[in-house]
Amino acid sequence: MDNKRRELLKMMGIGTASAAVGVLPAAVGLGNAQAATVVKKVVVIGGGFGGSTVAKYLKLWGQGKIAVTHVDMNTTYTSPILSNLILNGQKTLPNLTFSLATAAARNGNRFISGKAVIDRDNRKVLVTKADGSIVKLAYDKVVLSPGVDFNYLPSMSFANGTLSDKILPIPHAWKSGNQVINLKNQIDKMPAKTGTFVLCIPKKPYRCPPGPYERACVVADIIKRVKGGGKLIVFDANTANPLTPTDKYSAIQAETHTFTTAFTGQFAGIVEYVSNAELLEVGSVGGQFGSKFASVKLGDGSIRNVSAQVLNVLPEHKAGDIAFAAGLIPLGSRFVPVDLQSYASTADPNVHVIGDAHSSSQPKAGHVANSEAKVCADAIVREFGILPPRFADEVPVTNSACYSPITHQTASWLTAGYRYNPATATMDRVVESFNEAETPSADTFSV
Ligand SMILES: Cc1cc2nc3c(=O)[nH]c(=O)nc-3n(C[C@H](O)[C@H](O)[C@H](O)COP(=O)(O)OP(=O)(O)OC[C@H]3O[C@@H](n4cnc5c(N)ncnc54)[C@H](O)[C@@H]3O)c2cc1C
């Protein structure tokens, strides 16, 4: 039977890719091998791209032997993917908002809405619900996909939760939701022809490598098309590629060709791109719609101060707070180290961490979080004995895809694949899989 399974994999041309393998054994009749006799309890925390996928596949591949409880602090999930199109009015928040209870019911899982913490000593997840009551969930495994939180500059401390997302003067708008509406309102109020928008990009790693440049393009398109002119200054904390140190555009973290072409071509005269720009301080005079300022240290050591009607700062990223509270992150690190064959935390094999919160060379992106979720679900199902262990030569593969609107009518794309390297215990990029659109097109936009 093992040979039959191996032959089937070869015929399908997927080699030893365990992300895909996870679904196959049941299909070739191995589902009853080493069947587990007890129902295992898994608590999935996070209803985003990672959490929702792993909850679905644990149920699907668990063959009735896994009880999945899915927890999120909200009752709905609002996607950051496509949220830049809210800024130009082509999407709305309801377009990107999904009911987590509906998804859980469809998957046959239980859903609880509330803020979770993990008590690793007693193997329990404690969920504080909106009414203040606490639900205690015992677990065999936790899968955590809490996304990111931020390290704010001291001058942005007001942004750290003391003001409502709806009235923040300097929103990041990087988790979707009300901050994106806030940012849109500020753009709408920018004056015609003379307005200035400043976008500050943090050092990598951050969520969605092309995302900030995509935002720059969408805003530049609004400035050009709707406002009839104005300025967008992009301060990028990342530095030029050491192989091309004089080419500032080589600091662009993804789809370098696409965004360089857009900034220097159709948006020339609107976009000023500054690499190696370390943000020192920000401020706001006159509340949400007043004027803003930013102070930036440039590569030559000089300081540049700018004022703007709209200031959009993406702060330094770190794993969601729950991962720090659970003691999963070593001192001095910002993301959770994991075994990339199962996404088990190196601090606790019963807590798996996927998506933006874990540490690896894979991009922090929803598509790759979906892939990681399948690798993780596959590993857990096998560890529970519901499916047989992986063959020794089967290694996880994942893939990533990004969709980048450039204008209100054109978009670009990026793909990358990753394969586990047993020698280094890393996910290495598969060279042939790395590609970006030759040119943004209306065809890609409409997909
Ligand atoms: C503008 C923009 C464009 C993007 N475009 C793309 C794209 O084209 N392609 C792509 O692949 N990716 C894209 N991304 C990136 C993508 O959105 C993220 O990488 C993805 O959302 C990460 O998924 P996640 O599951 O790790 O976290 P999230 O999706 O952030 O989900 C985390 C969930 O955990 C919950 N949570 C956190 N802490 C707790 C707690 N203590 N208790 C209960 N619940 C908790 C949160 O409420 C949230 O629902 C984009 C991002 C942005 C900002």
C-alpha cells in the first residue's frame, strides 16, 4: 500500500510535497492505518488566514477523531488582503468581512469569541468573552495564528490602544478594519493638487512584503487621478541591495521591477521614494484631520523633517501579544521559533504557531499562512496516529502569492515556493517558482 501511495504521488507530479500529501492517504485508502481510538482536543486561536485554514483541515483530515474549538477575539474576520482597494472606494469593509461562526459551523467545529491566553502549565486555553465570563478549554494541542502586533515609537504611544481606531490621527491601517476607513477619510479630505501623503515602511520582516509599495501605488493613483496632483513621500527603512548600493530602488522588498517602474514612470512627479530612512519621531497638530509631521534619519546621517496632511506609519512588527504572554519568544526576538516540519514551537511541542507570528524565511502573507496551516494540520494528524508518519524523504513545501493593485484598473502579481531543507532545517525558496508579472495589467486586476 505504501508503494501504491508513493506511485500515486509521483503520477500526480507532486514529488514529496507533504503540504499536498496531507490529503492523499485517505484518498488511497490509508485512512484506517494506525487509527486513533480517542478523540483529541485541539484549540485553534485566530480566525485569520492561518487559523481558519488549520481549523478546517484538522477537522477534514481528523476523521472524526479531533474535536476542534476555534477561538477569535472578534466574531468576524476582516481581511487585510484587498483592503488597499477600500482607500479608492472599489471595496468596502463588508466586502472583506466574514462570519467566523458560520465558517466554524460549515467545518463542523465549535466557535467561541473572546480574547484567549494560554496556560501552558495546565494545558488550558482561557477565553475571556465580551460579557467578562471566562471559558476554560483543556487541550492536547494548541494551534496559534494570532497575526502581528507592533512596536510603536514613543511619539506614537497614543496609537497604542488609547484612542479609538476611528479617530487616530496617524493610523497604520495594516490590520484592516476601522483604521482603513479612517485612512480613507483622511485621504478624501486631502486638498486637490497641493496635498502631501507620507508613508513610512518598517524594516523587514513585516506583513506582506509588496503590501506597502502596493499601498503607495493605490494612493499615488488617487492623487493623480482624483486630486489632480499632489505628493506622496515614501520613507522606507530598508536599505539598498548590497550588490547595487547606489540603486535606492533596490531596497524595495518585493516586485522590485514592478514598483520601480510605477514610481519612476506613471507616478513620476508624484512619488518621491527614499530608502534607508529611519523614522525618529512623528506628531500631529489639530487631531485627525490636522497637519502631521515626521522626522527621519537618512542614510548619510542627516535629519529630514516633513509635514503632511496624511501620515501613514507602519510600525515595526512583532508576533501577536498572546505569543509573548505564553513565553514562546526568546528574549530579544520578535517572532516565534518553530520546527518548520510541524510548526511546533521550540519552547513547547504542544503549541504550534503558524502565519505571521512565527519566525522563518517565508514571507508573512496570507497565502503562505494557508500553506503552513496544511503542513501543520498534516503533522498533527500524523502525530495523533490518525494517519501514518510521513516517509523520510517527504518534506514540507509551501507557496505564496500576492496580488498588487497598481492603479484602479491594473494589478501585478508575485509567486514564490518554498521547500524544507533537512540539512539546515530551513524553508528554502525554490528558484524556479519565484516570479512576478512582467507588467501590471487590467486582466490581472479583474481576477
Ligand atoms: C494591505 C495588505 C495587503 C495584503 N495582500 C496580501 C496578498 O495579496 N497576499 C497574501 O498572501 N497576503 C497579503 N497580505 C498579508 C496577510 O493579510 C497576512 O499575512 C495574513 O492576514 C496573516 O494571517 P494570520 O493568520 O497570521 O493573521 P491574521 O490574518 O492577522 O489573523 C489573526 C487573528 O487572530 C486573532 N487573535 C489575535 N490574538 C488573539 C487572542 N489573544 N485571542 C483571540 N484571537 C486573537 C485576531 O483577532 C485575528 O482575527 C496583505 C496584508 C496587507 C496589510
